[in-house]
Amino acid sequence: MKDWKDIVIDDPALWPQDLIVPLEPAHIDDRGEIQNLVNFPVKNISLITSKKGAVRSNHYHQTDWHYMYILSGQADYYYRPTGSNEEPEKIVLKKGDMVFTRPMEDHATVFTEDTVLLAMSRNPRDQKSYESDVKRTVLVEPASVLVG
């Protein structure tokens, strides 16, 4: 059998059409609630904590895509097509929001509050696989972020 890390699991036609991913209605009963996030094959789910003022990403992925679901906190998410000289667009992500990042999309996340999120990705996130796919860029200069 092929190494599972090399199996291609997606078709771009099945990706969300919008940057912010609308969630299906939650299943709610007297026991509580189940909110489905991603009904699509992924190879990694990461729990990421970030401190207020932290800048993450500042890169793009050649083949990887990922969903990010905000469990708590808030962040500014910047994005633009890779190779573009346009100013990046910005959206504010808050608890309960989910964003989808496509391959070849520059992106950076500035955490405006202490934040916990889930990242669910196409590619495995062992260091070798990750580094072979990611290309660093500076969409947001970390020194320009004001913490306060």
C-alpha cells in the first residue's frame, strides 16, 4: 500500500466557494449540541493556541489547503492570490467562524485576542511534509503589530 501521506484526497470542485465557510445547522437535543465542521477527508487536525499580538502564517502553500475554526478569541485574517502585488484583504474572525485557505493564496493571521483554533488540512503536518509545501512571504510585518 502507498504511504498514506502521498494519497491525494481532494478535488478543487468540492472546496467551499466562499472564504468564510457556512456551517451546517447543529444537531441539538436535550443532551447538548453537535456542530459538524468538515465533512471532507483531511490528513491533519491541529489545535493551535496563539497569544494576543502573535502573527502566524505569512506564507502560502503550493498544494495544501486548510480550514481554520475559531474555538475562542479573535483574529484578523489577511489574504491575497500568490504573486499579487495588491494590498491583502482582511476579514475579522471570531469565535464560531471558519475560514478556508486555498493553495497558492498568501495568508497571514494576526491574533487580536488570545485565541484557540482548530486547523484541518489536506496535507499531513509532520515537519518534512509541511516544509516541502510551504513558501514564506511577508504579508504582515510582525514588528508592525501593536499589542495593547
